[in-house]
Amino acid sequence: MLNSKVIEFKKDSIIFVTGGIPNTKFYKILFGSVEEHIYGIHSMVNTYNENDIIGIVSAVIGEPYYSTIIAKTNVTLLEIDISTLDSLDNSIVSDSVYTELIEFLDIWFNKYFDELSYKLHIDHYIEKDALKIAKIYEENGHKYTALKMYKQMKDMFPNENTDLFNRKIEELDIDESLYNPSNDICNYLEINDKNLPVPNVDLCVCKPGCCVYSELENSNNIYILKSGTVGIYNIFNDKIVTRMIAEKGSIIGYRTILGKEYLKTTGIVLEDAQIQIVRKDVFYDLTINNNIVKYHLIKVICRRIYNAITKLYVLNIKSIISKIYNLLYALVKTELLFNTNNDIKYVKLEYKVDDISSMLGIFDSDRVKIELENDKIILIDKTDKIVITDLEKFYQKYEKLKRLDNDKLL
């Protein structure tokens, strides 16, 4: 294998340390096991064994290591350079890396919501809460989303009396064609300004308010956003929590690749969008056989894993402004993930104050707004969206706040 070698560590050796600057290498465990220590999140400890992959998230996105890895036993590692990720067509990438990253993403999102539940002293929703979930979306103005959920409930609960669901559907009285006016066939998928041929792809033109998929849905599709924006949400503590705002080029709903039963998130169109719907099996074949798409996805998923860990980390920070800066740093880095222009001075995010508040577990958005209004680097525009007015000063303040937070958490 190109750009790889076998290395060995004795028991109790430190392989890499929290805050260390990653090189371009990640590791597959060939023999033995290691412990991952994540400080600041209840001193979390994870164990990784043979065939597990470590260090790939920081190596791919160039962020400092978020954990310290210590050899639990004598270990043998396969060291792999990230330059191979967009050229290899063997099982290291197609099976181990790709599959394990999606599992990592799922694990870290679950940890984030477990911690959010612990901090706010509340429980997760379960399937029987479907009616309550739909009602919350309806009460928050997402009528089409509620309509879609009421229809899905008829399939979810086939043994239940459907009169209630039918009555809810009739009360909404929505013309669905206003939200999804067309359903044409498109043969090309656009990722990072590259056109790649994809068979059997449906292109949907969607208007604001259209529900692309819901957290009650058992989906067999992947969704690629060609234009517009889509908000990704789920219900928590009777509130709509923002998971992310997807923009052009984003791929959403991909957790179904591993056969997850439910998406657990709801995608709602915020601005006129063109969305390509690809069957799960077609998309999986594409990612395995097309190195450009595969590496794009690996990079996106690594960024989202790092963001999920950041969200978990900020729940343990007391300072509101520090919470805001840590979260916005992750969102800015996501925005600039594929940017090649080093001269960008400012960034306008698609996230609003309410989005940031919900992601931080602060459901009183006025508290967040006051902090932002007192900050000279972050601006709230007329549409309530966040603007970073000076990236260099933003990064400097982020580093300063993070050092202070680390001193308090360690």
C-alpha cells in the first residue's frame, strides 16, 4: 500500500495527545488495543481494538487532536497517509474508513444528546411520542412537515384507529404541490464544482417549508442539495433543535447507508432548493467506486464528527460567550471546508440566533442575542443570521477563550 507503514508502541506509550497538531497520518490497529481519553467531558474514556481506526478526524480536517490516545497493551498500527484517501480503491477506504466514520458520527451525536438530556434533566423522545413531535412542528409554523408526519403515522401504527390522523390531515388543508412542484429526472450530481454522472437520480424542486424527510421516516434515500438551504432539526425538550443548516453541495440523510431504521432528524427547506434524491444502494456504489465523491464524504463526515464533539464539549463550559465562540468556530470551519481562497476576511453563516441557542441547549435565545450584540467581532444581520466580521480577530479570540476554558476544565 502506498504511503503507509507498520509501527509499534509499547504498553502505556502515548500515541498522540490532546491539543497536539496532527500530521497527515491516521492509524488502523492491527494488533492490541488503545485507550482514548477525552478531558473536559466527564473525563470520558473509550477503548479501540483491532481493525479500529484512530486519528483520522484530526488528520483529515487539520484540527488539533481532541483526545489523548494511550496504548493499553503493546500495539501494532498501520500508519496511513491521508493523501491515499482520494486514490485508494481497496477495503481500507471503502469498508473500514467510510463505514467506521458514519458509526463514529452516530455515536457522537448520541453522546451529545445524552449529555443535553443530562444537563437539562429531561428524557429523549421515543416512537410513541410521534403525535407530540408532529404537533410541535405544526405549532411552530411547519405545517407541511406536520402533514407529512401525520401521514407517516398511519403507516407507523397500522393497528391504531386512523381517525385522529385523518382529522389532523384535513384540518391542515395543505396543497402539497405548492411545496414540491416538480419531480424530474437528472443525470448529474454536483459536488465541489465537479459534475459526476449518477444513474437513477430524481431531482425535486422544493419551496420553503417543504419537508424533505422527517425523523419518523424509514428512508431508503440519500439527499444531495444542488441549490438553496435546508434546515436539519429534531425535537428535544418540546423544542425544535437545530442540528445543522445544509447548503449547496451538502449530502444529508446518509446515516441510512448503514441501514439505520429511522433518520432521527427532519429536513425542512428554508430557501428555494433543488434536491437530488438517490437510492441508498446507488449512492453506496457511487461512493465506493468514485474516489472524488468518497473523499468528499470522508472530509464532510470528519468535520461533522469534530463538530459533534465540540457541541458536547461546550455543554460543559459555563461562560456563554465561550460556548458561542466554540460552536461558531466549528460552523465557520464547516463553511470553509472546501474553500481554496485564503483571502476571505469575513463569513456570513446561514444560522440564526435561535439555531445557535438551541444547539447550545440555551432555549432562552435572548441571552445569546445579548452576548452577540455586545461582541465587536460577531454581527447579527437584518435576517437574524450570524456574520463573522473579521475572521482573523475571531480566531484569535476563540484561541484565547479556549485556553481559559481548558484551564478550568482540566
